[in-house]
Amino acid sequence: MLAKNRKITLILSLISAIIGVMLAIQLKSNLQPVKSESRSIAELRATLQKELEKHKSLLADISKYNQLIYQYETSLDEGESISVMKEELARTRKLAGLESLEGAGAVVRIVDAPLPANTADSALESGQDAAGVYPNAVIDEDLRWLANILFANGAKAVSINGHRLIATTAIRNVGEDIQIDTKTIKPPYEIRALGDPEVLISGMKLEGVEENFKLTGKTLMIEKRDKLIIPAYNETRVIQYMKPVKTKGEQ
């Protein structure tokens, strides 16, 4: 009888220990919940919409190039390949930035932020302007970052202070100035982007462009335009690595 009571006591102790461990794990889980996604539903929806727009754009490109292949194949049969090639050359010149473009878009002007009242008074007394109060300045990386955001959000063409950006454009600091290829630009900087204004502006807000430029003491003045002209690229293009392919019989 004593042995039986000891056995029952041992079983009850084991059960109690298991229950205790389970309660401890449950309590620890409640005290340290798994961190949930911090991004709001609105941000997730905006990101999803952005990806859907990219997907739609890619499908449109696929359809366009399939149509182009069909035109080439048809023209070869009908002897109209020259006209198709001329059309493709004109389209390629536009994509390469060698033709001016017109359409809807957005204009972004980067200007000095207004100084707080107390700071403005002290700046006037010392003879400083906004540039002297804010030690940071817009640099080449800021403009490259902004241009890349505009292109990533569907901009068909972008210019900075009237200089068209193409695939080989260099934006770099030279001393205290910024150069676009070989041309020096001065503030205030004006960026023009051709594309859907709503998408371009939403993309900049999503990337926190305004907040980033506030750190340098700058304010972004953004406006939509129904009609915007982006000039053609007018720099001399130097070809370094390409050369014509020789056909059979050429020396």
C-alpha cells in the first residue's frame, strides 16, 4: 500500500512539473510577444501599388517588343524593313535622350529653408545668410539619389537645371560645385521629370525625400505640370569601347 501511494505521489509530481513548465513558457511568451510588422497598412498598400505599376510597365514593354518583332518579320516579307528601322531609330533616339520630350510631369525646386525667427534675427546681426547658418549643403549624392527615385517611379526623362540626364551622365562634386558631365550647376537646383505626376510625387514621399533634404537646411517645392518640356542631351558623346563590325570581304 505504501509503495502504491509513493507511485501515485511520483506521478502527480511529474504532472505538476510538466504543467509548471508549460505555464512558465506561456507566461514568457505573453511577456515577450513577437514583434509585428511596424509598417502601416497605408505604406504596405502604397508599396504594393508601386510594385503593381512596375509589373504593368514590364508587361507593356514585353507587348511592345513582341509587336516590334512581328513588324520586323512582316516587313522583311513585304520589303518594308527600311521604314520600320527608321521608326525604331527615332524611338531609340528618344530613349537615348537625343530628342526633346514633352508631356505631363513634375518639377522639384530645392531652395533654402526659411530660418526660425530667433535664428534669422541672430543671422542678420552677424551678416550671415541661410547657407552660413546651415553648414550642410546639397552634394552630388543627393541629386543622384533623387534622380534615381524619379526614374524608378516611371520618369521617362529627367533634367537638372536644364541638363538632360542619360544613362552615361556623371553627377559629381568638383570642389564646392556640382558638375553634370562637364557643366557646372549652381543652386537653386530645379529637377524636371516627365511622367505621371501622381506616381512621381508619391514615390518621393514614400522614400522620404523631403525629410532627407531638411537635414541639409533645404525645402522642396514640388508642383505638377500638365505640360513639361525636357530638353535633348546636348553634350558631345565620346565612344571609347565600341567599334563598327566588319562585314565579310572588308579589310
